[in-house]
Amino acid sequence: MSSTYGEMLRLSIFGQSHGAAIGMTLDGIPAGLPVDFEGLQTFLNRRAPGQNDWSTPRREEDRPEFLSGIVDGYTCGAPIAAIIKNTNTRSGDYSNLKDCPRPGHADYTAQIKYKGYQDPAGGGHFSGRLTAPLCIAGGLCKQWLEQKGIRIGAHIEWLHGLNDTFFDRLNPQINEIPTDFPVLSEYKAQRMKEIIAEARAMGDSVGGTIECAVTGLPAGLGEPMFGGMESRIAQIVYGIPAVKSVEFGIGPSAANIPGSECNDEFCIQNGVVKTKTNNCGGILGGISNGMPLIFSATFKPTPSIARPQQTVNLRTGEITTLEIKGRHDPCIVPRAVPVVEAAAAIAIYDAYLEWKARK
Ligand SMILES: Cc1cc2nc3c(=O)[nH]c(=O)nc-3n(C[C@H](O)[C@H](O)[C@H](O)COP(=O)(O)O)c2cc1C
């Protein structure tokens, strides 16, 4: 498995959904950075399950225990290690998935690759639960970036075909995003909650797109060709389970407009070079240009649904009907919003450390 990320910082994520614990190690972090534990817990609570009508009833506290790397509230330069103990598991719910893989989940590919030795309980290492340690690392990086004036915020841009107010790409409204259900328009938020409730009632699930903005980023972060900001962010965001596309700026719409519309013309504002539009999403040649960095990530509908579905019994070779037990989100998008922020924070902080070292 390849559960590590980063050039200057090195993040490793470990654990399985129903194992003893999940956790992370984060190496390469400078000494002397303050850690706001309360702020981190508030951030982790935004992802934790079982807190509202639109998420899985699996209730987990998601309280990290720090084992190393932080002394008296400051990083000490040693690798930071943290775990979250798994408390609310029902592994019996998953006993038949090695033989009868869930459509849309990783059960089949894991069975082929790990020859039956993988841990199927709760999705094992493929579970969305592994995004909790990602949020520990990302929550810390987010705090350290904020101290440098770099802020990250995300909202649900689309949910099952319904769109929220889009970010103003020149001045994204990250201060206006509510934390409980991260949607800018109150009316759309209500309608999105109804769509999720309808999917749950039908035994089905729905997907959506999360739009993320980074403000206060200096020009000059990122390295061509494969260390560019798009590559670094895409690599970590695609590591989030259920992500099917990542787009920067106007994304695929760039295919449908001429260069005269797509190019962001330069101007001077208060003595600083800016652009009049931000179609490129704040990145040119893989390098940040000082404008807000804007990207979006699309999540597919939750694979585990309550409706009977056809699968193959891999032991007998027979077609069979699968009825999925266990507790699942009818839509993972609301809980994935802080996860996308966390992934962005890790990628940006990694690039920031590199920029500082080479300046
Ligand atoms: C926060 C979060 C929670 C998730 N919860 C579930 C879940 O309850 N049930 C489920 O089947 N998939 C869930 N997933 C998605 C699966 O983990 C993912 O679809 C699966 O590992 C296959 O990977 P892939 O979709 O990237 O191919 C969740 C993903 C995230 C990010």
C-alpha cells in the first residue's frame, strides 16, 4: 500500500476501520509551532459521523491521542504521531464481503490484490474513516498556514445536480460558509438536506462536488513539471475515497471558450500584480500566481446502499443478490468538506515549506 504523501513533510496514514486504532505520523515539521488542540477538535468534529440527520448513525468521538512530536503545546521537531481508537465497530456486518463484493466499493479489487488477506471489516484500510487521521494532519497544517495569513475554506458546490452559490474566484466568500452544513445559500442548503433525506428513504445514495479556496497564498509556490500545485493537490485529493474528479479554476469549461476569454489579463492593484479574472484558479505553470487558489473535487454517491444489488459470489462463481448491512452515509459530501480542506492544507503547507527553503 502507498499511504504516504509529501516532499518536505512526510505524512503516513495507518489503520483499518474496525482495527484497534487509526492514526498518522507527520514528519519534517519545524520545531516551535504552536498547536491549538481545541481548534483542532472543532475541526475534527466537522467530519465525525453520527452527529446529524445526513450522516451515518455510527457515532465516533474522533478524539486524537498525541503520542509524540508536541511538548507543552508546541511542536518539538520530532515526528508527530497521533491515534484515534476505534470504539463503535460492528465487524459482523461485513463478514460476507470477501466472497460477495459490494458494487462500487473496493472489496473486489482488494480481494484480487491482497488475495483474501485484506481486512474487509468496515472497508478496512479503504474506509472513509481513514480520512479522520488525514484531518488531524490537515487540521494542524491549516492552523500553521493561518498564522502566515493563508486561509482555506470549502463548501458544497453541487449536490445531486443542485448547485450552491459559486465562489467569487477573485474574492471567495470563505468567511460566510456555515460550519454545520457548509453551503452558502440557505435555501439551497435546505433543499440539499431534503435530497439526502429522500435518498436515505429510497435506500439509495447521492454524490456531489466540493469547491475549495485558498486565500493569502504568495506567488511562487510549486515546482514544474510534476511538483506543480495542481499535481500536488490532485495527488492528495485523489487519495480521499470516492473522489472521481479534481478541477482547477474553470476546469473543463476551458475547452469551450477562446483564449481571449480564458486568459486572465494582468493589472496592478495597490502596487501588486494581480489578474482581472481568475479562470486559471490561481495557478500558472504549476506555480501559484498570488490570486486565490480555487479547485473542486467531485465525490461519487456512497457505494453501500440499502437496496438489493447484483454481485458475483467469488467463491462459487454464481451471480447473487447482495443486501448490504452496516451503517452508511446516504451522502458523504457534507462530511467530506473538512477532508478536502485538510488535504489542501497538507499540500499547500508542503509546498510552503519547500518555497521557504528555496527562497
Ligand atoms: C468521509 C467519507 C465517508 C465514507 N463513508 C462511506 C460509507 O459509509 N459507506 C461506503 O460504502 N463508502 C463510504 N465512503 C466511500 C468509500 O470509502 C469509497 O467509495 C471506497 O473506498 C472505494 O474507493 P473509490 O470510491 O475511491 O474507488 C466514504 C468516503 C468518505 C470520504
